[in-house]
Amino acid sequence: MTTPRILFADDNKDILDLGITALKEAGCEAMPAINSDIACLLFEQGLRFDVLVTDIVLPGVLDGFGLAAKAREFIPDIRIIYSTGFGSVARIRARGALYGELLAKPWQGRDLLKIIGIREPGLDFIQPTRKTG
């Protein structure tokens, strides 16, 4: 069994807590980051993650798109999932940004687990094929 390592970046503490709780209850290794600066420090420290779940609008030097690009500098095969309440705006702003899947807010823990590829909490993780483009 592979335990996915996930970095979850969101400046809304309630969403951050919901995501981290759902992920940990499902058996994932989950690390929170309340802003992009903290997330960048984790990458710079050499921590490895399979998945980055990031809000698009984040405090810090980088927004979610910039954070995704920085993540790929350290971990070229990291999977990117953008979490936002502004899906249509995100698609417009995303031109030229790294591809990532979109998890629309508001979401529930099971939505997060589904997009990551966890079939049953704590039992099965599927590393989806990353799309390009």
C-alpha cells in the first residue's frame, strides 16, 4: 500500500483543517501550509510530496499558480490540484499556468479524496496519470 504524501495550501483555516483532517483520516501523510511562503519553505527543505492541493488566491509571494510552478522546480512529477471558489475566473487567470485539476469550493472531504484518487479511506491510493497541456 502506498501512502500518498500531500501538501495542502489554503489561507482559510477552516478549509485547511477540513482538508488535513479528511486526508489524515484516509491514511495520507498530509502537511498544511497557511500561505505560499510556508509551502515554498517545505519544498526548499527537501520534503517530498506526491500531490499539491493549493488554493489559487493565497497570501505570500506566490499565488497558487506560482506555487505550482515552484513545486515542479523541486518535484517535477508532483500532481497539482487547484482548489477555488472561482472556477470560471481561475480558468481565465490560468492561461499559461501549469495544468492542474480543479476542485471547486465548497467541497466536502469525500470530494477531496475522490479527486486525489483514494477509493476507500486508508486502503487504496491510485496515482492517476498526470495530464499535460
